[in-house]
Amino acid sequence: MNDTGIAQLSAYETSELIDSGQLSPVEVTQALLDRIAELNPRLNAFLTVTPERALADARSAEDRALRGERIGPLDGVPHSIKDSDATRGIRTTHGSMFTRDLVPDRDSVVAERMKATGSPLLGKTNMPQVGHKDMTDNLLGPPTLNPWDLSRTPGGSSGGAAAAVAAGLGALATGSDGAGSIRIPSAFTGLVGVKPSYGLIPSWPSRDPLTVKGPITRTVMDAALLLNAVAGPDRRDPSSIDGPPPDFVQATRRGVRGLKVAWSPDFGHADVAPDVADACRRAALRFADLGCVVTEVPIAWGSLAVDIVKPIWAAQLAAFFDERAGEHPEWVEPSLQRFVQEGRRSSAIDYERALSQRVDLYDRLRGLFDEYDLLLSPTMPDTAWPVDREPDTPLFARLAFTFPFNLTGLPAVSVPCGFDRNGRPIGLHVAAGWHRDDLALAAAARFEEAYPWPVVPTGL
């Protein structure tokens, strides 16, 4: 099989071919490293590539495959990790000049568990400084470009991960999502992005009350395979869900007939581009073809969600950068400086009030999911914008559909559902109730099965 054919394989397909002896882990890994060497100078999807580590991992996986002793379905199937996750002995920059030379002495839980699967590590993917915005540019080098349109951003903050998967630089990537950072770039690059329930995947050594880890893949099955590998409790993270997670691969095989599905085109306040609104409405109504009962519902929480998230977001960034910004103000971009200044102006009372209001927002969503099984909406109100400028609209107006599920800890999946008139991908947001990650994945899988999506952009 040639390198292009390997690049277009899903992780599931790659695993099947390794299992049958038709493809070797070393062959797969070398083909992807060659493709990274060719395309990454243009895309800037990776901050650090780890060819020696990847090939050593692949040779070990190949030995196990030849002995008929594969660890599991990801053994020998390469992956990448967002550069916010600690990787022992491998540079972990967080997209920041302040930590550009940081080499951790420990792995995060995600890195540790992916290593245990036998999956070769291709490298660390690009991100904005500490993941503070929905584009992937930083002071370490050129911005990440969208493989579907190189003049556009792939979104952020897991934009490097999404660009890599969309361009065929590996079928599996792990990202993080504090306000939409997995789902935003997945929507912009035609991928499946899963924000799991808070605590499903342990975040140690991170201690962020909003951010979760999760998969970015080209298929729902691949996302399920990755979730099976990294989900489950860890005593180092007291917020991790203490109980065995469901089998997510099995969840992707379930039907959705009879489910009650709520659909909101705008959450009552989002300014949605016409092409996005049309594509997502058609996608939502297609759930009726799958046997669901689809109802458009009014959502009227207004500015509540924004009022909650802004002081929390600003306080987190100000706590990290307050002193650092004084030492090296030239290393703090204007978009980040605005949050730092806002955090400095906020009080502990503002922060505590926001935490209390989270309960109000959760109660509203809990009430909705008492009546409906799923909530559908656009993932983003527009498609990818030019890479050289930020939109005029405020950040949390752009993230109207994503960050409420970080505030409430509920699961959500972005699944591709069409293109705008310029050929830029559009994502449908599929959210479910408390700890119903399996249901969100089942719905995304049935939609994907009924309405398949192109695999890798052809323009590269």
C-alpha cells in the first residue's frame, strides 16, 4: 500500500490490516512520518515530531504482531498528543515562550495510557499559548493552517491536532477542550471531536475546572477506540469518575430509533451564518429518518452562560500570567493580555458568584435532558475564518454552542454535516445528558453511517 493509501486509513482499518498481517506497524509509522516531513512545513500542525520514539514504538508493536500478542486494537496504530499534555522526556511547550524548553519528567494520564496501548507517538501538536483562544497561532513559529483551505485557520485550541488528522498525518489525536477546543477545530476541518463528560478521562497533572481531554479523529469508531483506551478513574485525579466507563466501541453499534431529540438553531442568541444554519437544520431533521422524534426547542438562558464563563476564564489566565506578563510582556499576545487584565480587575466575589451560577445553568440543561435524550445545534456559528486575523465578534459569542457544556460538564460530539458554499466544512453539535457519552457517540455514529463524509482533503 502506498503512503497516500495509508494516510487515508482509519485507525480501525489500520488495526485490522495489522492484525491480518497485511500491514506492519513500522510501514504505517514510516509512511506517516514521511507525510509529516512533506506537509508539516506548510501546515505547522506539529510543534515537535518524534521519529526515533515513533519507530522504536512501531518496532516493538511489530514484534508483538508477529508473535500474535498484540496488546489491543491500537497496538502499532500511531497517534499524536496536543502539546498541553505532559510527555516524559519530550518537549512540552503549551504553545508558550515561557515554557518553550520545558521537558517534563512524567507523563500525563493520557500520555501514559496511550503508551500502554502500544500506539507509536508521532509527536506533539500545535496550539495557541496555553490554549487561550479559538485559533492556533503563537510566538513559537508560524500559525497552523486548515488543510481544507490553507488561507484559513483550523480553529483552536487543538488546531494542530485537527490539522494533522484532517491532512492524513495520523488517524488518532488527543486534544483538550476548555471551552470548545476539541469541537471547534473538528468542525472547521471536517472531523469527529469528542468532549467527554468531566472526569471521564483523568486530567492529571492538570487541575482545570473546565478542561477535559478527548479524541479528534476522522470517524466515530476511531474516537470510540481512543476513548476506550484513555477513559476510567485514576486516584491522582480526585475529580475522575469513580467507576468503570462504558464500552464506547459497543456504544457506536447501538440504534437511536425512538430517541427524543431537541434541536436549537441558535441557542436563542447566536448569530449563525446562513450556510451553517441551513446545513445544520438539514442534519438535525435527518435524525427523523433515523427513527428519532425531532423537535425545535426554545433556549432562553440569554447572557447567563457568558456571564459565568468570562470571570472563570480570565481568573485562570491571570493567575498563570500575572507575574510572567510583567517579566516578559512581549511574550503575551494582545488577545491573551486582554484576559489577564480582565482577571486582574475581577474579585474573588466575582469568581465565586460565577461558580454559583454554574449550578443554575446546569439545572436548566438538566431539565432539558429530563425531557429529551439529545440536544442538536451547530458546533460553530460560522466556518473557518482567515488565518491572519481574528473575527470582530467576541470570543464567547463565537463559542456560543460549545462552552456551556464545559461549564456543566456534559458530553458533546461534533460530527461533520456538510460544507458552506466555499467548500469549508460545517459541524453538527450532538450533546447528551449526565454521563451519557455513550448515547452521544451512538447518535454521531448513526448519523455518520447514514451520511458518510470525505476522508482526507485532496488539495494537499
